[in-house]
Amino acid sequence: MEQAIAPTTTTPRRGEFQHANSVAGSIVSSLEQQPFAVEIEEDFPSGWRVHLKFRESRAAGLFEFAALVDVPVTRAETTFGVHLDAVARVETIEVRGSALVSQARAAELEGLPAPLPTPDASPAAQPVPLGASVLAQVPAITPVVPAGEEPPPDDEDGDDDAPRCVRCGCTEDAACEGGCSWVPNRQLIDLCSSCATSDEIAAMAHTLAGSEAVGGGR
């Protein structure tokens, strides 16, 4: 006598699915803000389940559902926003509603104060490297004393505040032979046109024509 072998596959219980579908339809038709998707699936331990999914713009429908079945809406903070959820059992069918919304939208739906704006997390402006700054492109004015010569003498009148060229030592009252003029520069160093190089003159902010004459012969 052959022994009957039980089928290894499960045939969906049509009547139970229709009942779950009926429960889902009844709930959705009662909501003003309806879900964008309704999923009905079978969970063997607990039977058929219904999942109502709401978009952020219609998340108020989730709270309508929660009020309809008299259950609370729970929240969970996630990387992508606030996950709102409500679960109830309606006529033996587990019905769940969910929505993923922003912090501000969650506060609005829950009747809470709007969250404070997040501080700007943009990185602070980085300092400009010294070699890339505008000032780094201007040649520095340095004193130059020709080999075998003494440094420029002090002012004969003893006036240490009198402008004096850092290279030749000429002053307002004792200009270079043939005349010279002050060369304005970013370092604000006293330098006459006779001592300045062509590169230093080209880098100045003003032209020699606009600079102040030094001495009567300049």
C-alpha cells in the first residue's frame, strides 16, 4: 500500500486574501490623504498583512489611520529622515502604516515646534598660502651697499626722521647727481629712482610721474 505524500508547496488561501483585501479597501476609503501604495502579503505565522505606504506630502494620512484604529504613531530617527509608523490588528489582519519624512515635517505633523536650523557645516575658508598671495609677487626692497663702500652716512643735520634712500643714502636736500625721485612701494621703504631696478619700478603701485620729487634738482 502506497503512503500519501503531503504537498511541499502551500496554496494561497483565497478566502483569507479576499478578507485582507477587503479590510485594506475599507481603511483606505476612510482616509482623506491616501497612501501611494498598498501591499498585501502573507506571513505564515500570523496570516495576511497589509502595509499602507504614505509619501511625505500625504503623511497626514498615516495619522488619520492611527486615529481610525486608535493606535499611536511611533517615530525613529534615521540617516534619511524620520520614519513614522503605526501598527494595528483589524479583524484578525495586521495593518501597518508608515512614512519617511523630514524633521520639519515630522514636527509639523506631531504638533511640535519646528527644529532649529542646522549650523552651516561648510568648511572655513582656508588661509592663502604665503607664496600665492598678492604681496608675495612684489619684490622686496632691500638695502644694497656696493662692495668697498661704507653704509650711507647719517643725516648731517642730525635729523634721523628725514627720508633717506636705503641704498645710496640721498635725502630731500641731497639728491643723486642729475636728480632722482622717490619710488613709491608696498613696503613703504624710502627708495630713490636712481637705485631702484626696472623690475622694482614695474611692480610699484604708482608711476614715477606721480611720485613726490626729492630735493630741488629732482
